[in-house]
Amino acid sequence: MDYEYVNHSKSLLIYHIVLVTKYRHRILDKLNILEVMKYIENLSDFFIIEQEFEEDHLHLLVKAKPNISPSSIVRRIKSMSTLIVW
């Protein structure tokens, strides 16, 4: 993975994000969750390096710039995936 150079600084921020369904319901096998995550990645300013999912949770490895907080990444993923799936 490559470092990002911005304004005389060098960074490599990678977050491991685990998203769990409400009440751990096993619904992710029915959804086309991988395509939804790729769609969200194309519209956003972060990159999904890897993604794996079970029936009730989703693991994401996300690369982002230092000016993007992890909470804003999670907020964006959760809000957009809810709108797309429903």
C-alpha cells in the first residue's frame, strides 16, 4: 500500500470496520452487499481495500485520508447502504 503525501506530510490510515445487523439478524446472505459497498466506495472519498461478510456482520478494511474521520466513514456507509437496500 502506498503512502499519501499531502502538504509535506505522509500518511497511511487503514481502518478495520465491523458493521453488525440489528439484533444480529441473518439477512446479509440475501442482499447483494458487495456490490452495494463498491457503489458507495465510488461515490465517496475513501477506498475499500477488503471486505468479507457473514450472515449477520460485515468486515471492511478501509483506506482514508487524514481529514476524514472514522465516524464519518461509518455514518456514510450505514446511511447510504440503508437507502440502497430498502
